[in-house]
Amino acid sequence: MNPVTPFPTRLAQRVRQCRNPVVVGLDPRWEQLPPAVAAELKADTLADRAGVFLSFCREVIDVVADLAPAVKPQAAFFEQLGSAGMVALEQTIAYARQKGLIVILDGKRNDIGSTAEAYAQAYLGADSPWRSDALTVSPYLGGDSLEPFCQVAGERGAGLFVLVKTSNPGGGHFQDLVANGRPLYRHVAEHVEQLSKAAAVDGYGPTGAVVGATYPAQLGELRAAMPSAWILVPGYGSQGGTAKDVAPAFDERGLGALVNNSRGIIFAHAKKEFARFAPADWQRAVEAATRDMIEQLRAETTAGRL
């Protein structure tokens, strides 16, 4: 796909092609890896663990590439393995893109001035070794801190997902504080909508929002407040969010929302409902969990219209 094609266009095409909004989170936690994968470790070094993480992620990607539109590698799990981990992250992203998946790097980056520009170039720039399709960013250093990310994303046809209302229980400690009569998350949402509307293509712009499935009432509120922004919805599955909970995030066409599931898919081999698969068949459990999620979203949301 042409790399200068705007991110929202590529994203919508991929969602329509797959007929679902599933994002598979690549969060390779060592202690939860399938036994057959963990057994690949030859020597317990950071470099060898990074190699196992890469192998695991590639095998997950092989399963979901024809099912889901996107994957979301969590940078932290690779960063903890040092330089070898960052090489594994680079190779994971490259492999996913080679398979046609949209790659959203979950790094939650930001800073000010030239440092923000360096982060933007590092993860989204044309010469980036990681070169993801989109990046999660924090807005809490102010609007000017997002400008370098918007600039670089615009130049490369990439996307952003700004933290607006996160899925964790403590998110409201700051995000729900009221300023000028509205919660802080609504002020952030207003800024996201302005950024996205200014560069919208076919109704959606390249600057999206992160809004957790654990707050379904706010999902509907924020869908209305950000009609030009794609919403990335974490918190599905292991954190308690359901298909019914995420329904308010979608528009009437079944677009506008991406629903992430990490542990519930990649570690499905450990779930009771997939105990029918032998330990060595962990990839079949990944496939079954992905298909189950797709069917649940089609049944409970307008994604069924895709």
C-alpha cells in the first residue's frame, strides 16, 4: 500500500477488508508464554529472550494476519530486554507490516520541543528503524508537545492515538478533574477533535484517541465529542470490557473504533474455554480467541455492517 496514503484511509480500507475492528496486542510477558515457545530459550540472556519474544510475536502474526486489521506491540516488553529487545521490536513491526497488518506502536511517548520532535522521528519518521503506522502519545505536556508528532505523522501518512480516557482504575484521578465546568478528558478530546478534523479524509483524521472499554458511558460521550477521530479502545477481555461495552465507540457504518485485546488472544492457550487445544497447539487457541472476538463484535456493535 502506498505509504503516502493518509493513515485514516489505509485504516478504513484494512478494517473493511477484514470486516472487523480487532487489534491484537503484542505484549510478550515471559511468564505467560506457551511452554513450547518458552522452551526455545537456549541460554537465559536478554538477547536470547528477545529472540524468543520475536519468534512468539511472528507466530501470533502468522495466525491473525488474515483475520484482524491491526496489531499493537507494547514497547515496554521489548525495552526491558535492552538493545536486543529493541531490535526484536523493529523486526516484529517489519514482519507485521510485511503481512499487511496496520501496526500501532504502544509507546505513550511525549516531551517538549526538540525532544518531542526526536521521539516523533524515532517512531514515525521516514528514516525510523521502527517505522510504525501509528503511535500512542500522551497529551499532558500541552498542545505544543503534540505538534511535532502531528507534523511528522502528516509527512509520512502515519497516525497518532492520544490518551484521552484510559482503561485503568486510577485514570480518573487526573482525567476526571473538572476545569471550567468540564472533566479534563473532555478538554483533551476537544483538542484531539480539532487536530483530526483539520486533516480529515472521508470523515476521519489521522489523530485518534485512546478511550477504555471499562468506561462505556464515556465512550459514547467521547464518540459524540470527537466525530472526526478514530478511537482505540483498550480494556476488552482481561480488563473486563465486553462487546456491548464498546458498541458506543462505533459510527453507524461500523467504522471509527478499533478494539484491542492482548492477553485474551495471545495467551488464549491458558484460558479454560480453550483447554480443548493441546499445549503444542497454542496457535489454534489464538485463532479461536480471535474469531470469537470478531463474532462478538459483529453481533453487538455496528461492526456487523462491515
